[in-house]
Amino acid sequence: MSHGFSGAGEGPQTPDGCSVELYRRLPYMGELEAIEPVLIEHPAVLELGCGTGRLCARMVALGLRVTGVDESTEMLAHLPAGVEAVCSKIEALALGRRWPAVLLASHLVNHPEPAVREVFAAAAWRHLTPGGCFFVKRHDTRWLQTVQAGFIGAAHGVAYHAEQIERRGAEVSMRLRYELDGSRWWHSFTTTAMSEAEVESLLRAQGFGACRWLGDKRLWGVAGGVA
């Protein structure tokens, strides 16, 4: 199974196949609702892989000071006002500063390469204040195991279609089509289903403390940085 990532459609695509114009147009879809009560306990947050800043905008609205990290200058150009932009790959990030909260959303923890998952977690660890919180969101394992090619659903004006799906063990490769306001974009990627225990093991290996799970589907993990 290939671990290739690619994208197509209007506007530029990032190295992992995400279309900048799509994410610029996508609305906030409530992705942080499950963690907001805990997140707002921290005055500042570092988001790893922030894209165009859809989640950053929500965190700013909650009164947080936000720093967004992304390797795409095209993505960062659309960050909302008030967000500090840092152009860097997550694995190479070395800012010499720490934050009371670090966020890894967008299912980045499900990267198919174990070594990449490890360096993502390590980057969060070295930028987290002792005693702070690392917020990480994983894919819905059941959804990865059962989703079939065809129309997936629609939300907030966006329609989602799976054009092809291939599975091998815990790995799932798929090509998704997004439709919004008459435009179409495609994203091909491979992801790995990860249980709560597997995410917790990954985080413990990097030095994090206990992890608790939030939300009805328990997709958001919150791990403590050891004080």
C-alpha cells in the first residue's frame, strides 16, 4: 500500500495533498467543542499543523493567545489576525519556547509512518510547559474500518465523497472528493487506525503523563506534561 499523499483542484496543494483554497473556504465545524472547557484553562496554545487557521480563529475567539505552525506559506497567509505564524515542518520545530497547551488536530497522530508519529509527539513534548496539556485528536477507528466508496455525507455546505478505499490491516488509503459552492477538490492519503491504548503508548514513550479522553466518541486525548 502506498503512503503517497497528493491533492488536486483549484489553487495550490501542500506537500501532504491538502488544497489551500478548500481550507480557506471551509467553515469552522465545531471541532474543538469537546475540549473547549479544558482548553480555555490555558492562556496560550501552540497549534501544530494549523493550515489556514480555522481552529486558530475559534481559539482566538475564546480569548487564547495562539501560535500556529505549518510548513505551507500559502496556508499561513490566511491565518486570522492576532495569530502568530511560524513556517516550519512539525518534526523540525525548535522554537526555544514552551506553551501551556499544545494542539495536534486533523488526525495527524494517525500518520501511517510510526517514526513520523513519534517525531510529532516529540515536537509537542519539547514545546510544552511542564504541567501543561497536549491535546491530540485521532481518527474514529470504527469509521476507518467501515467507510465505503460513495457519498459519505454533507455538513456546513460541504459534500464528501470517497472515490476509492483500500485497506491493509490498520492502514487505510483513500481518495476523498470535497464539493463546496460549485468547486471540487481531491485529497489522496493513507492513515492508520489507532486505538486509545496505542495513542497512549505513543505519548508515554515521549514522556507524557496520563491521558484522558473527551467527547462522545473519545477522539480527543489530553495528556499531561510531567511537571
